[in-house]
Amino acid sequence: MMIAEDIVSTDLTSLSGVDAVVTSVNNRLRHGSGVARTVSQLAGPAYDKACDRLLRARDQVPLTLGTAHLMTAGNLASQGVKYIVNACAMGYTPQKQVIPATFRTLTGAIMASLDEANNAGCESILIPLMCAASGGLSAIDAAKWTVETIYKWAAYNPGGSLKRVFFNGYDFRADQHHCYEQVWRDAMDLRMQPRQTKRYLDLLQVARDELLRIDYNMPFSVNGTIISNINQALHASGYS
């Protein structure tokens, strides 16, 4: 599986040629704002009714954070979308207080979304930047954890049906390279911790691969020094 080099427009109405679209939902499936509201409006009544049926089947018990559910594409089917995947990483208490997303709930929801789409035979999936507003996460953390999870999933599922991942809501070409500089810094922090060597090396490779791709798509190099440092660290650790 590969990360798409072409970043999908932030205008979801122009979406076409993607098998599955992930939407960020809360545990009570209230599509009040952000990606959830946009997808609900685009998918129309069929999608909303499917969400209602999902909650009824659970006797109105809220969704578990860190899970995902495959849904009908509704009106998005006219654009070639086969499924919408409800990714639940944040929620609300009965008193309507926000339950913010965390590393565990976001990565769990992303991993589950990839599983759902893969099991349905999808070859492509669009994943939006999730939980970076009402979900309580910073854009950099949300982007970093999402990409890291995608690479981890791909490593564990080399023979899966999913071949391409597209993004919505990311701005890699302008300033999102800072996200991967942070991945690099996190990797260097892990290097000093016992029993974290594998995670350290995995993070290094995530940072290098994405920084290289971003540089390829920009008119000038913004990451040359940091990429050189990563390559030296990987070489010293026996990684190519």
C-alpha cells in the first residue's frame, strides 16, 4: 500500500474514484460539525438512516471509542464511492460534555477503518484530518498519528486489498512537513528509552519516507538536512 502523492482537494464535493471515505464521528453519531456534518450532508438521508439503524441495533448504547463501522455511501455512490466508514475517536457524555480524542482512540479508529475497508475489498480509501478541532487534538498530532498508523497497518497487512490512501484536510506542500520533523524528534527521544528500539526505527522510516515525498512535490528542498540525519541514523542501526 502506498500514500497517495496527489493530495485530494479539501472540497469533498469534487471527490471521485475513491472506494471508501472515512468520516470522523462521535460516539452518539451526532453530525454537528466538521467532517461528520459535511459527509452527512453529501451522503444524504440513506446514510443518516443507516446511522440511526446502527444505534438502534445497539439499543442506543454509544459507540465505543477507537472503533469503526462500515456504512452505505448514500448519495456519494454517484461519485463512485462504495462505502462510508464511521471512525469514532471522540464522543460526548450523557451530560453533553466532550470526551476528547486521544492517541489510543484516534489510532484505534484509523486502524479499524482500514480493516473495515480492506475486508470489504476496497482498493482505495480517503482519510480526513480528524479530531483536530472539537476532538481536542492539535493538527500536527492528528496528522502524525494518522500517518504512523497507516504505515503500521500496511506493514501488518502486506497482501490486503487496499492499495492507495488519500488525504483530505492536510496541507503537505505548504507547511505539513513540520509534522514529520516532529516525528523525527519523537524518534530521537525514543532512541534513549529501553525496549523502544523497534518503534524508534519505524518512526525514522516514516519520517524519512514522508519528508522525501514532500520534497519531491515542492519546488525546492525544505528537509535536506533532516533527511540526511535520518539516513545516517538508519544506516548506523543497520536499516537501509
